[in-house]
Amino acid sequence: MAFNNNMKKKPGDLIKSEDWNNLVDTISSLRMYVDNMTESLTLIGLESSIGKAFALDEVVPGETSSYGVRTMGLITMQWISSIKGIEDICQFGVTDYFDYIYYWSAAENGNKNTLDIILEYIDGSLDKVGYNLYINDRAQLGPTNNINPYTEYLYSDNGIWYKYKLLNPKPDKEVRYIKFRNTNTNCTTRIGNVLHIKSKIRPF
């Protein structure tokens, strides 16, 4: 339904039911459109005060090969816990609101449940939003499914990165940090230094 100034009503004017219904439908469609609008943000070159960073063409201690390239997509460094086993891998500063966050990961001796993810909100509260998550092996590409639900991958002759999606259960609370923790002593899980944030646009 197109609108113009000639369609404006004066106080006390009647409105046809079909015009009113068209108006309601238009407003409902507009509201649905606005409610589904999102904005995306990519954080690159992320640093962490915990864990240890290695270049992609650097062989990680205990492994036999590197990725063989300096960059893969926007990933330039990989964060790994300072010792093999159950330990924090890294912690990235976010300081933003979001509905979903996408992270890049892979594991030496992967295809196992090996990752916890903890969000720290701006008020200091913590929420473990990912528990013992499945991470794919970096050496061999496997199919995505309900067990290993990656959304995208980056491939080189020497290794693979997988992009995973995480839901924030409290999107109305500002997140200060996101922390990744290795939970399987048989895996060396790595996190790429890139995050992708997707947020619904909220009216102020």
C-alpha cells in the first residue's frame, strides 16, 4: 500500500476497514523487518594475557608440522594453552553486546569434545556458555553435522581451521571477555586470533 499526503485524514474522518487492515499489515511487516535487522563486527589481531601465541608457519611444541603459511583468511596467529592438558587457552577482550559470536578453532588429535567457553560480563559475572564442545581435527576435513557443527572452514595443504557459532544466552548484558579452555588432555586445541560478532539492532 503506497502512502501520500492526499491520504492524510482529518480528526473525525472515517477510515475504511480495508485501509485500516492494510495499514496494520504494513506496520507489522515493518516491525518484523526492524526486529530482524542485524549488524556484524569482525575483531582481528586479538591478544590474550593467558596462553601462548604461535605463528601459523611455526611448529607448535609437541607437534610435527605447521600450517605452512603466514595467514589463513584473517587469521594470523594461533593461541594455545601454555601446557598440554586441561587449561585456559586464551582470553579475548570484547566489550560489546552480541547475540552470536563466531570463533575459529581446530585441534591436533581432534575430532573430540575438548573445549569450554566462558563469557565474563561487564558486571563481573561469569557464564559457561559452551561445555566440552566438539572440535574438529586440524589435519583432515570432516563433514559438518550435529556433532561437529562448524559453519565454514579454511583449508591449506598443511591444515584446516573451522569456524564455529556460539549463542550468547544473555544478549542484553555487555560482554567484557570471552575465554576458551582446553578440556581434553589428548588434544592440543587452538583458537585463531579473529572473532566475528553478530548482534540484533536494538532500538534505543
